[in-house]
Amino acid sequence: MKTGLSVLSGVLLCVCLAGAAVRAQETPGAVSGVREYENRLVRIEQPRPLLADYPEFFEPIIEQAHYEAPAIVQDPGADLSVRAWRFSYNARGIIEVPNELRLAETAVIMVHPWAIDDSWGWKSPQPNGVADFCTPEKNALAARHTKQVIDPFLKRLRGKAAFVMYSLPGNADAIRTKVYRSFVKRPTAAERESGERELRRVLAEYSYEGEGLPSRLQLGDRQPVADYFRQFPGLDAGARFNGEGFWKLPIPVSDSVTV
């Protein structure tokens, strides 16, 4: 029985295809491992909204024109159906691609599983700092989505997918390598316990304080709008509002995820 999955993988597919194109250009005339892909788009009549399973977390994506393209990945003995989709302005609509993968040869990577505003203690700096979804309220909503939707999904794939991995910012450090498994280390139970205590201590010691919003700006006569946004941009996640060293802290995986 196949496992089904619908993902937004436009960026991922673009990166993979771009890499394949570069490799082909580096080896002129090479035909080994290269196939001709028929980029045939078939209009989908009465397409269903995308990401409509959990409207309490995501506004369903409704687009007038949907097309189905042939599979890009078709693994022999596939047991995982991945219906990827992307938007194309040139095609003037959404392109859906029904791929077939072997789960045992597939890595699942959760991007940005940051433990912001949860029990770990890494929290949004006050009064106006930003991280992840940029407000404590949105971070709480994302945590609920992770706990109710993402975590059960990852649990279903454990022991079946080749890897279930989490991407964290920064390089491997002495603390997190004791808390989490990695390609180079599998910590013992004692190391994990020690690492978690140390991680919580380091996060608790940070002040989580930054500057407040500016009360006065200096606007020139020539470019007042540019001066305004330069001094008060839409998003500033730097030391000004988050405090020096905020992004150098050992950021853990959200407690909404069962690691």
C-alpha cells in the first residue's frame, strides 16, 4: 500500500533540476543517466484547492488554472506517492507533478523546526524582537500545527524513510551534539541528559531584550520615503531589536516535535 503526500516543492525541484542541468553542461555529449522529459501540461478541470486539509492553520490556495505534468521521479518499486506542485507564471497557473518514490531511499527534512517561545526557553526578545514567524502569537499557532499535523506525519515515516532529519541554524556545537543525533555522533542517554540541562541553562541566561521602536526618524528632503524605510524597515531581526548574540545561541528543536 502506497503512502500519499502532497508537498510544496517548487524550490526543491528547481534546485535539483538546475543541478542536473549544470552537470549535463559540464559533460558535453554525455548521455549516460540522461533522459528526455516530455513537458506535457494537461489542464485539470475543477481543480481542488491546495493545502485545504487544515484550514485552521493554512488558508487554502485557490488558483483558476491547474495543470498536471508527467512524473519527474519514478523509482522502481515505489511505495510513496508525492504530488508536488509549483507555480509557473509562464504557464499561467499551478503545475502538479505526481511523483513515485521509494520511501526507504527518501530523506524527509523538516526545515526550521525552531524551539521559539516554548518550554526550551529560547523566546522572542522584548519589546519588539522577531524570530521564526515573527510574533509570539504566530509562533504559538505554528507550534500547534507542528504538534497536531507535522509530528504525527513524521512519526508515520520513522523506520520507513531512509532519514527523518531536522535543519538547525549554525554549526554543530558542543551542546547540541550531546542532545541530538547527527551524522558524526550518536549521544548516549547520559550525554543527552547532561546536554539538555546545559542547553536550558544557556538559553535561560540570555536576556532576550532589545531596543524599542524608534520614536524619531531623520528624513531628508530628497528621499524621505527611502530614509523612512531604511531606518524603520518592515523586518529587522538583527541585534538592534533582538539583542547582540541572539542568533548565536544554540537553538534547539521545537518541543512540539518528538525527536
